[in-house]
Amino acid sequence: MDEEQQRIRSYLQSQAAKLTIAQLVERIGNDIVQVNQALRAVPAARFTEKPGLDEWSANEIAAHLATTSRSVRKGITSVLDDGSHPERVPDAMQGTGVVKDAQEWWDEIRLDREQLFERVMQASGDEHLEITWDHPMFGALNWREWLLFTRLHDLDHARQLQAAAEALGASD
């Protein structure tokens, strides 16, 4: 793990332990709006177009966000519901070949996040914190740390979507 990864890991650990579940949900919920705004900024006619040779299209970014969101939700839910150890969350572009528009992707991501928030808000916050599963860049995280990770992940990909929108001629 490099210095930046260690800094982010430390942030995830300290803030996830310090903040209440309601505070975590509020922060994540406030910031995911940036994903929606960035999705809508990409011209609809160019949504599947890559802005550069080694870059992801907005559709690929949205698919990645949806896949990761679902995987993290399932992991957190499995820990909270029965204390089982989750599968590793993929953090790579996976060529699903699924094409949706910005609204369809947003609806999927939003619904998944609402389900996650509903479940974690039922938690006391200290359940099964000894259960961790690996993140490819930040090492083993518990469910609270994974929950906060969704915020960083959303913001990172919102910036990526915004850059794609700018490169492709952002919509008004």
C-alpha cells in the first residue's frame, strides 16, 4: 500500500469508527447527488463513447458504480444479517456489455443505495466489526468502513464522469 492508499485507509477507519450510522448515511446520501449530476452532464448521444483511448465511457463508469454498489450492499447485508464473511468486491471495469441511459443507471444506483441505507439504519453500529473483507487498494475493511468507502467511490467516479462530460461536450 502506498502513502496515499494508507492515508485513505486511515481516513476510512477513523471516520467510520467516529461517526454514527446516521451521520455516515447522511454524508453518503448528500454526496451521491454528484453522481446523478455528472451522469446527466454527459451528452446522451455520446453516453457510450470513450472520451479517450484508455478511458471509460460514461456507460462503463455507471455500470461499474452499479456493480460495486450492489456488491458492497450485499457484503454489508451479509455481515449484518448473519455474520457471514462477504465475497471480495471487484474494483475493476468489467465488460458487462449492458447499455443503459443516464436515468436508468441512476435509478439502479439510487435504489440500491436506498436499500443499503434502510438496512444499515436498522443496525446498532457495532455488529460484527471483527469481520473484514479485502478491498483491492485499501486492505481489509469492516462493514462500517465499506459503507464510508461508498462515499469516496461515488465522488471519485463523479469526477471521472464530469471529466468525460467535459471532453464529450457537456449537456446543459
